[in-house]
Amino acid sequence: MKKILSVIILSFILLTFLLNQPALAEAVLSGSTIFSNSCAACHINGNNVVVASKTLKKEALIKYLKGYEKNPLAAIINQVANGKNAMPAFKSRLTAREITTVAAYVLEQSEKRWSPLE
């Protein structure tokens, strides 16, 4: 009887774990991975291949993103989610969590001037 109960409990735990895999996969996506998959085509190394002056460098973010000086992360999240002009909105392509994660990555990289050595 103990053996059967152990098998049932173990099966339940394994099924619970396996059924939650999509949530776990999303949790492990890093900002750099999301950036590489969704942003790098236009913003490789923080640059901008569409509008050269509107980079992801801190100076350009201060200049072009509304609200950046007040709340940099919120301003980047808004830009990624809603887009503007040549930049498409990503709110239908990325989850809110992914948008926040990639925005935090962009903010961090802008502070480091997108230097791969830092």
C-alpha cells in the first residue's frame, strides 16, 4: 500500500512540474535573450538601423523618450509595449513580463553604454 501511495504522489508531483513547463520557460528568458530575439534586428549593440539618431544609448533615450528622466524603466516599457513612429508595438508579441525584462536589460545596457566588456 505504501508503494502505491508513493507512486501516486510521485506521479502527481511529476505531472504538476511537467504541466507548468511553459511558465518556467518564460521565467528563465533573460533580457538579453528577449532582446536578441525581438529587438536586435533594428537595435544591434544599442544602435538603430532605421533612424540612426534614435539609439538605445542613454543620451538618446533621455532626448527622445517621453518621461525617461522621471522614470526610465517605465518610459522604456511604454515604448516597447506601444511603439511609436517606425518602432512597432510589442504588446501583442511579448508578455508583460517579457517586456519588463527586456526594458530592464535595455536600461542596464544604456547605463553601461552598450559596452560588451562591462
